[in-house]
Amino acid sequence: MKAVRLLPIALSFLLLTGCAWEAAAPAQAEEAHTVELLAMDTIMRITVYGPDGQKAADQAADRILELEDLLSTTDTGSEIYGVNHSGGAPAALSGDTVRLLDQALTLCESTGGALDVTIYPVVRAWGFTTGACQVPGGDELAGLLEQVDYREVALEGSVLTLPRGAEIDLGAVAKGYTGDQVAALLLDAGVTSALLELGGNIQTVGAKPDGTPWRVAVQAPEGGYAGVLEVEDKAVVTSGGYERYFEQDGEIYWHIIDPATGYPAQSGLTSVTIISDRGVEGDGLSTALFVMGAEKAASYWRENGGFDFVLIDEEGGVTITEGIEDSFSLYGEWTDHDLTVLRP
Ligand code: FAD
Ligand code: MG
């Protein structure tokens, strides 16, 4: 079953739209070992450098598939599916789900509910996970929003109790957690240089084999690259309105929902990239800051710190935080765009 999800490499190179470049640059002194797979509805690529790299890359792929089986909202065999259909009864969770949910709830709290893991009834009504995309009626959304409130999630030890009718969706944080888990697995295996491309999530282990930083591109919303970041040992996670959307009657509706309204977040931003030590934080915050918009995102950064960001707004303006001033540069046609550097 799992082997089905491992992609033939030639095919996946054509399909991959990830943002890490130079990933497979042939000039590396150390041999690159690459595994590609289709997981969490995206194409993933793990590149590990050094001896025993293939074994470590294969273990990484197994770990990703294990987490996918646990965390999917749509797979009827997953733990999350079971919890979402528990009818309000307490459910015992595995260690991974407890750790991820716990970290996610902390982010829900710190972002004041801009990230809300109980958003699933609304996401499903829009059809983003089922493929039957549609604009739900206002009354339907209002009713569903009554079930959305992360503060109603009771996680005691490894036992989760959801109010009847509530359903959780870890889609905004699961790839980040997966990146953290895979990076830890590789470090345990003695790997010192690796690149994880998990859809819009990039996670780097160490530096490139030649000791220089990884160069990660920030995608421009309309395609191409807006900028380039140099990073080591970081997660670089992007959420954008251009990734998953549908069009109806001339309007575009995307998959990042404002939990306050039940509608796709219209905050004036088209893309948010978070640069952080932990993938789960980067993933949760990229979604939450997209919902918040530029002003609240800046306040959140000033109050909480510990990460950097690249915001792209609807006018094409780019705002970055001070910590990446020396490691970020606009790229190509984007060098003409306005660039603002935020200070604490
Ligand atoms: P992010 O910004 O990181 O997350 C957006 C996603 O989070 C939305 O799609 C929604 O699910 C949820 N969300 C939206 N708004 C909020 C909010 N305010 N707070 C919290 N969460 C929010 N997609 C499929 O179409 N079919 C599948 O079978 C499928 N299986 C998956 C299995 C797993 C284990 C995972 C992790 C994802 C899967 N996906 C699947 C993709 C998933 O539905 C999301 O589209 C994806 O995780 C979005 O990631 P992102 O990086 O594009 O956006
Ligand atoms: Mg996210």
C-alpha cells in the first residue's frame, strides 16, 4: 500500500513546484540521496547528503507516510477521522497526535484564534478537502461557525474530548510537524546536511554539504520567484491564497479561512512565509498571519518574536523582519518592488 505512494522520480521532477532551488545541484562534493513521494496531497522530496543517506531518506519517507495515515481528515482509517466521528466521547490519542495537537492549541491561543484547529466543519462545507468546492450559504456558515472554537477542545494527557459536532483539522500544521519529526530522525541517524521539501514547507538540516547556506526561493503569487532566502537549520513555510482555490462567478475563494467569518481570509496579503527553528511553528504562523493581515502580523511578531517573516501584499509590496535583512533579497523583476524592513 505504501509503495503506491512512492513516486517514480522522473515523473515527480516534472510535477514538483516546491520552492527550494539548488537542491539537487550536482556540484556537491557529497552524493545526494533523494526520495520522492506523494503524501498529504502534495509532492514531497527528501534529499540527504553523505554516506548512509539513502537509508535515512527511506526512513524519512516511511515516517511521513506513517504521519499521513494518522493525521488525515478524509482517510476513514486515520486517528483524526476517528476523533471527528467520536460523537463527543473521549478518545485516546497516539503520542504524535497529542504532541501536534498540543503545539497547535498553543498557537491557536497565542494567535487569538486566527489559527483554529476546530475549523474543519467550515473547511468541509467549502469543499476544500473533498474536492466538491462550492460557496456555502450564509446561514449554513453561521451554523457551522458555532462549532468552531479551539477553547472547547479538552486534551487531558493523551485523552481528547471534543464537543459533539466539533471536528478538528490539522492541515495547517501537520506538514510543519512532519518536517520537525523528519529533521529529528535524520539528525539521530547522524545526517548533517539534508533538504526536506514538503509542498510549500521547506525544512533544512544543517547547511549544504559544502558548508554554504541553502538558498530557498519565495514564490511570487502569480508564479516565478519574488525573492531568495539563505538559511541553515531552519523551516521556511509559505501559506498563500494562490495555492488552493476555486473560482465561482468571477470570484476567487481560497483555502485559508478566517475563523471569525467562515469565509476565505481577505487580509490584504497574498502570501506569508515564516522562517523559524520549528516547522510546526512556521506552518501554524504562516496560516495565522495570513488571516491576521500585515498590521496584526507585525504586532504579533513584535510581541512574540522568535521567528522571521516575508509578507507579500496585494499591491506587490514586500515586508520582512529585521532578522533576515542580510539573508533575504528580492529576485529578478521583483527587485523593483517596495521592500520594508520591520524593526522590533
Ligand atoms: P496552510 O495555510 O498551512 O493550511 C491551510 C489548511 O488548513 C486548509 O486547507 C484547511 O484545511 C486548514 N485551515 C484553513 N484555515 C484555517 C485556520 N484559520 N486555522 C486552522 N486551519 C485552517 N487534501 C486533499 O485535497 N485531499 C486529501 O486527501 C488530503 N489529505 C491530507 C492528509 C494530511 C495528513 C494533510 C496534512 C493534508 C492533506 N491534504 C489533503 C491537504 C490539506 O487538506 C490542506 O489543503 C493542506 O494541508 C494545506 O496546506 P497548505 O500548506 O497549503 O496551507
Ligand atoms: Mg500552515
